[in-house]
Amino acid sequence: MGNASGIEANLAVGADLPFHGISTASLRGSAPWALPCRLGTLLRGTAQSIRVVDRFAPQVALATGGYVCAPPILAAWIRGVPSVVYLPDLVPGLAIRVLARFATRVAVSFPQSKSFFAPSKAVVTGYPVRAELFKADKVSSRQRLGLNERERTLLVFGGSQGAHSINLAISEALFELLKICQVVHISGERDEPRLKAQRDELPQALAERYSVYAYLHEEMPDALAAADLVVARAGAATTGEFPALALPSILIPYPHAGRHQDLNADYMVEKGAAVKIEDADLRNGVLLRIITELFEDRQKLVNLADGARRLARPDATQRIAQLLMEMVRMD
């Protein structure tokens, strides 16, 4: 279950999984006069979720956090179905704090996160990532993406919708960047046409070193494996996927996502796996300078890779599966 217009709908259909769209609404940051309408939407989504639970008769429910998961977890609780809420970030947001009251267990990525929940509920599993990431090979990944196998490679992305401020910073620094590395840029749909037009104006030798995509799904493991360094936001996936590939990163927390991206980035920096830049500093040439410094300081790049490698949890997916099976046995 999920938002019918969200990315989860396409992913579920692509994986040949039954999908049910439900009504969802966030209460965070709502104006007082908008709350009744949004509460009504959540109640409608809960009623829809109860109907799905009644038809599907699940033995256990898994929620991956966020307000979209509130109606299904409430429906599971109402129908007496055991549930697991998974927290991908270091610190839970409002939705998970509330949902944890109705869930049977809360799976967390980091030991530090257990303190936010009742001791009997929290279980440390680590962050689950696609198995392909642990098997990915840099040379073959670069071949599949049409990249030079021997060139230093920078990957830039900002989530499924892209990140406009990061895209602007890369655009401004592009000519100088392409002199020192080849760039794979996942820009989101909004900025893709402009960036491709910019590429077409480059000298051919530089244009061939710049690959722009609106979005990657199946090819994303190859893009990550091909990279020597990545520039990204600091969403939850960064703390799981980058360590799986021992991938050094420059993290730029999204300033309007609450505090969780800042905390994710700070954690990666503390563990020696990343460098952090504030979004407000992107227009000051800081990004180009740090990328250049890292590519020129081979040992620092190796140290960041080692820091990321130490955070990897290859058994996280199995741990969550085992926890779900325990819920079934409890039932």
C-alpha cells in the first residue's frame, strides 16, 4: 500500500507486486485551518487500508516510515495484525514516533536510535540495501554505462526528484569538473533539459565525459559502483548504500527536510565516511574546491572509503526478514 501517485506505485508494479493506492496526508507543518481536511484524508486512508487488510488477511505488516505508512499501520493495529515499523534515519520523525505506539516492533538502522523507543520494541537491524550493490564491479559497471574504465568518476544525484541547488552548483562548475573527472549526473526531470543543452554546447572531448539522466532505477547500482566519489543529499539511503560499496561521499543535507538529513550527514562525517557541505554554501564555489581536493588527495579518498566500509551491514535485509518471521510466530 502507498500513495497512488508516489514512486512506490511504479516500483511495485515493476516488481510484479500487488499495489493498492490509499489516501495520505502529512500533518507536519500544516496550517491550523488545514488540519481538519488532512485528518479527514488520513481517516479515509485508514478506512481504505482496513478494507485491504480484510481482503488480504496478512500475518504481519511492515512499514518503512513516513506519513504514508500511518493508515496501514493503524489498520493493522485495529485488526490485531502484528507490525514492524522500520526507521531508516538516525532520529525518528513525528510519523514514526507516533506509529511506534501502535507497532509491535521498531527496526532501527543504528544502535543510537534505540534510545527513542521502549527497550522492548526496538531492534537493531541495519539499513537493508539491494544485494546487487555488494556484488557490483567497478569495471563492468562503467562498461554498462558507457564510461571510460580508467577515468576518475564522479556521481551526482539528489534523490528521485533531483536537487535543484546541487544541479546549479554542478552546472556552474561543469567545465572545470570535466577536466579532472567524468561525471554521471542524475538530475531529476526538472533540470535535465537545461543540463543536456549545456552538455551539447561543450567541446566534444568534454561533452563525452558528461552523462545526464533524469532518473535511474535498474541502472542505479551500476552508477554507484562506477563512482570513485559521490555528491548527494543525506537521505537515509546514503547511510546504507554508500557503505555497501565503500563509497566516499560529499553530503549536502536538504535544508527543508527537518533535522534528519543533517544528523545523517553528521553521523557519516563522525565515522570518517563523508564530507559535509551546507546547501547555502553551494553557490560559493565550495563544491568544486572540495571535489578537486579529494581527487588530488588519494589518501584522503581511501580513508573515506575505509570509513564507509566499516559501516556496511550486509545482513540487514535478512535481519528484517527474520524479525517479520518472528512476528508471524508470535501471532
